[in-house]
Amino acid sequence: MERDSESESEEGALPSAPPPRAKTLAGPDAEEEDADADADGIRSAQVAREIYGADARAEVTLKPDGASRGGVRLSALHELVTWVMTDHGANPSRWAFVRNKPLVSRVVMLLAPGIDATRRGPSLSIPVLDAFQLHLTPFNSTPTSLFSREPLRCASSAEHTPRVRGALGAPIATTFDNPTGNAWCVARALLCSVDANKGSARGDGVTRKDRDRAAGKKRDRDRDDGGGGGGGGGDDATKRKPYGSTNAADLCKREMPMPPSHYVLSAADMADMEYPVPRLARAAGGDGGGGDAAGADAAGDGGDTAGGDASVDDRSRRLVVPEGYVVTQPSGGGIARAPHLSMVAIDCEMCYSGVGENKKLELARASAVGPDGAVIYDKLVMPEEAITDYNTTHSGITAEQMRGVTTTLRDVQRELLELIAAETILVGHSLENDLKRLKMMHANCVDTVALYPHKRGPPYRNKLSGLTEKFLGRKIQEGTHDSVADARATMELALLKFVFGTGFGEPSSEGGSVFEALTGAGKRCAVIDKEHVVRRLASGVGTGIVVKTDARALAHDDAATDAIVAEVRKPLRRRSTATDADAADADAAGASGDGADVVFAHLYGYYEHLEESNKRWAAHTGRDAKTPRKRPKDDGDAAAEGAEGAEEEEEEEEEEEEDAYDDVEESIAADAALMDLDACVGKVWDALPSNAMLILATGVGDSPRLRTLQERKWKRVQGIGPWGPWTEDADAELKRAAERCRAGVAFAAVKP
């Protein structure tokens, strides 16, 4: 049977029986043959030179017209890597053409989120790079149209990315189902989507489903061996629970693979989840006070993320806590008890005060339980302003219950500061919301939202009621909420995670890890990223290189680029005679000087610019929704309050400066961030050896802005804020913004 001519040439494979030492340059017209049996020899540099010729080069061409209507799914981009670097990967022939595939020596994958594709006309493909545009103008700040872009300025990214344009050529459109996802969510979609139904890239005939099934049986045996844990042998409810007793007192007694401190949110996680943290402000008179060490870590990001453009001037700044907030104190210091409690779970219920633009959530009840689930605090709280909506459906609070309540927020803060020391691990579900209502800052936080992530990734979150029913075998929040029951469930969910380990409760990804597939095929992998990403991606399947930056030295992208360059300059191990098993043994022995066959790295610079720009835009367009500023002080007041009043005035001026948003300045900053990205990509390209492939993907567009817009939709539906009621036009504009954010771009090229 005659085969299709296009499929025969896709790989640029060898002729069926090449003459010995023939210098045949295979191309798109060459006949494709199954070369799996000869794969090891083909990938030897010596054999490749003999067959293809010393001057032969690999090439890759992206085919926009072959992509689906919305573009190539982001989760399918890994096919290009596994197709080139293994003999079992899916062929991406629909959207990519690889000439002389066996000549590709290594692959570098870069993920630079934040840049979306602008489509021209009815076609969703991108025929030329000039169509790859980035809108740099801000969203309209008027209440009637918060989602449309002002046509002030639209700069083509081609103008600011000459290195990308010159080296990588025309891109292809990509699409991602979760446009509001954060950087980790995008990386997981890109790298953890290897088809589980296909044979393992290890070549052992075992699919990922088979391995998962075997792992599941082992977990079942482990539960049967040690899952009873004081559950009371005759209790039918306990028998039905798949994890043994889930009572907090029983879980506390069980062995934990990692200590609870392992699950504490990093400073970067707290920033992403919008936890209340201190901010840096100019010090008045050189006083460096304002917050403890824990607060400093929360504000500074601990070296795990980009250092930004901080300078020596930062040393003249101090940490400032917003008005009305308190910070937990070290055990035995201030009013914090000693010895301190190891863990405390809290939950709060809210009511509403004010109406219309002034409507806001207020603390109505605060509850806390200890490590064993026993109640250690539970009080109703009377807000300073009159309650206009008891929110009974969600809070369980009624007017009858609140009658005669005199406890204030300040009372609750003082009492919780006694119970919760800075060293105490504070547990909660969407804990940042409780801390905001309590006006409290704490650095050692464990959030069950992070312990049990939603299958779609952030900003989606699993409901506490759903997690409780699934993992604890009981129902809560039926009818109304009870903060004591919610706090106890949160503590038990956290303890269950601690007992069963880091992988427990994690959603199954769309497929296997690309690094597992590559490592199984005998390839060395390197992941260059922030610590929490390296820990998730490179564990057991590659070399992890953590990018740590100094605020007074390199930013993340510069440090990551230097690490990439150092990695690709290492020589590759030649496998002309070694089997995959031999290569794996050599890898385990840590052969010195061997470079990675596949390198993955994150470039966050442009995305972080979008995050900071969005914060300024949100403050600028939402100013009227904030608590009204205090009236100006007259001369008598200022004289009476002295230096303290002057300091508060200076802080307010700083807040106004930080909130300032200028369209032109933001556009210029975006241009600069884009040019920085282009310079990093160019530096990597220059360092690549001949026949190395570089893939650059963006994944999503301006997801920080889209998350803010979705949050404002909820507020407008609730009648909160100065933006007016939610309308059909606003909904249509939000949907268009989401579609645009889904559309990323991908580039690929082989170094000549």
C-alpha cells in the first residue's frame, strides 16, 4: 500500500537501506521508515555525520494553518520535545515539521507568561511575526466600561523583540483553558500532559495507568496496615472512612513523613494569594522598627523570587503595618504565651455593614481549635459600624444572637495574640480572608486551599464542604455555616495531609510528566526555576537548579539566563555504545560535566511587571471603594499629635504615590520589560550549540488583570464598590478579555 507522501517526510528519516558511509541528506521528500531499532546508533554524533553529512542541519517549521481553530493546545506543546528526543513520542505533524530530526542534539524550553496573541481578521492563525502583538495600554478606568482598552497606544511586540524575531521566526497560536491561572498552573499544563494511554516512553511497555494502578494498590495496603489509628474498632462510621480515624486527636498521634512546617506557605505563595503583609515605606528619622522577622520575610519574599530593582535606598526603609492591623509576636514576647501552641486552626464568619458603595464585610464571629480539635476560642463580635445584613445563609449569624454582644475587634485581636505566637502554625481554608477580617498578620500559615489544590489550578479553589465530605466522610455547612465546625474540619484536613504526605489530595494531572518520559528514555533533564517549582517538577526525574536572587544583584530572569547558558555549555554524554540502562546508571552516579539533553526554565520578568502594573491599576480605579481618608488635620490637631501626625501624613502621601497610575508610564515600563525578555532569549540563543532546539512559549496573556476583573464582577453583582451594577455589556467585555488571555504564542527554531 502506498503511504501518504507528507507523513513519509515528516521526520526527515533515513532511507530504508542507506549504503555504508553514504552522505545522504534526508529531507522532506525522503521516504520515512521505522528507525526505532536503530535509534541509539542514529543519535550518535559519529553515525549521524556518516549518514547525513558533516554539514547537515536539523530544522523545525511551525505550521499555523495546521493548528485547530483556537490554536495548538498548550498541553500539546510537549509533543515537539518528546517527538524529537525520544522514539515513543506523539508526532506533532499537524502543527510542526521537523527536518533531520535525529540531528537535534538538545532542547531548551522557555516559558515566559504574560504575552497574548492578537488575531487579525476571521482567521485565528498568525501568518507572520508582525501579527504577534502586545497591547500595552491600560484598561479604561470609567465605571461604565472597566474592561475595554483605550486606543491610546498599541505597540507590536515585534518592535521590541528583534532577537526573538530574528532567531525564532514566526510563532504559532496556543490556547489554554484556564486564562486566570498563575505561572505554576501554566507550567503544569505545559509539562505534565503526556498522554497516559500511550506506551511509556521508557520503552518497557508499561503505561502510566498501570503504574498509577499499582501505586494505588500499595496505598490501599498501607492504609490497611496502619490506618486504624484509635478509631474505635466497632464504629461503622470509622470503618467506612478510607483513611482510618480522621479525628484530630487521633491524627496527631500518627507518624508524619514531613513536619507540618514543610507545608507552610512561602512568601511568594502568600503574595499570590493576597495575604495581608507589611509593606516597605521610607523610614522617618532612621527608625527601622515596624514588624518582626516573620513579617520581614513575608514582605521581602525570602530570596526565592526575583529581587526586582531594589537598591541601597531600600535600607533606609522600614516595614509598615496598615492602620488597625496587628502582627503576631514571638513566644514569650509581648503578650504571646510561652510555651506556644504548635498549631491553631481558625475560621471566621462575616456580616455586612454599609450599603451601596460603602457596603463591606465585617467580622461577626471568630473561632479557633487546637491541634487535637478542641475549641480554644469562640466569640461573637460586634462591628464598629451598624450591621445592615447579617448574611445568615452563609454566616449562621442572626440578629437574635448578636443582641447584647459587646466584644469588639480590638478585644479579639488582643485575645488571639495571646493564643497565637509568631512560631505557631496557623491553619485555615482561604485563610487570607479570615486574617483580613481579623486585621492580623502572621507568617507561619498553612492553607488547605494550597494543600488540596483545585484540578484547574488557581484561582479556582475547592470548597471546604466538598473536601470535608470527600476526605473526612462527613457533611458540613448544610443550611448555614458554623465556624467551630469549619475550623475543626480544616485542622483535620491539614493533619490528614501531614500524615499521608505531599502527594495526598493532589489532583491528577492531564497526563504524565514530560520529564518522566524523557528520563525513562535515557535523557538527562534540568529544571531551572524558583524553589517551589523545582521541587514539584524535578523531584526524582532530573537536575533541579534553584534560582535565588539578591535584591541588590541579579533579577530572576538574569540569574535564570546565566544558569541556562552554563547548562547548555556543558558537553553532552555520547551514547553511541551505552544502553539506556547504562546511561541511567551513569546519571545516578552523577557523571561530572554532563549537560542536560532537555532544559526547562521560567522567565518571569514580564509577568511580574504585569502583576505590579495591575496592582497600581486596581488601586487607581478602585480608590473610591476604599475606606474614606481621614479629614485633613487643622493646625491645632497637628501640633497636638506632633511627629506621629506628620508620620501618618507622610505614609498617606506614599500610598498616593504607589497608587498613581499613568497610561504612558505603564506603556514605557511594559516596553522595557519586553525588551529585557528579548535580551534574555537572545543570550540563550547565542549560547546554544549547533543543532540545539529552542522553544519559547507564553501560555497566557494578562491573567493578573483578568483575575482582578473577575473579582470586581462578583463585587458588582453583590452591589459592592463604586463601579455600578453588573450589566450584559460588561459581561460580554469580560468574556472577550478572557478569550484574549487564553491565547498565547509559541516559537521554535533550531540553531544553525
